[in-house]
Amino acid sequence: MRQIKFRAFDLESQSMKEVEMIVTYLKKDDNLTEDDEKKALEKVQKLLDDYIKKIELAVAEKDKEIMTV
């Protein structure tokens, strides 16, 4: 179960790096304002946080299930 959590955090880090690369590319082409950049990064971070929370809940539920058996 812990491996799942660690993998989720790895994916979060990787996803943010990819988003930052896209943002950097768009900024170079002047297609992205600073406000848009901030909003995009906040949205992605919120999505990632939501999924991490779901994973943590699922892991906790599975841990609880295992401990009761």
C-alpha cells in the first residue's frame, strides 16, 4: 500500500514538471499571461491534490480492511 502512495507522489511530481514545461513553452511564445500561468498551475495542483487525497483514503481503507482480517 505504501508503494502506491509513493508512486502517486512520483506521478504528482512528474505531472507538475510536465505542466511547468508547457507553461514555459507558452510563455516564450507570449501566449500566456502571468495570471493565466498562475491559474493553470493552481488548477493542476488542485487536481493532483484531489487525486492524492483519494489515493490516501483508499490506502487507509485497505489498511483498515487488512488489519481487521
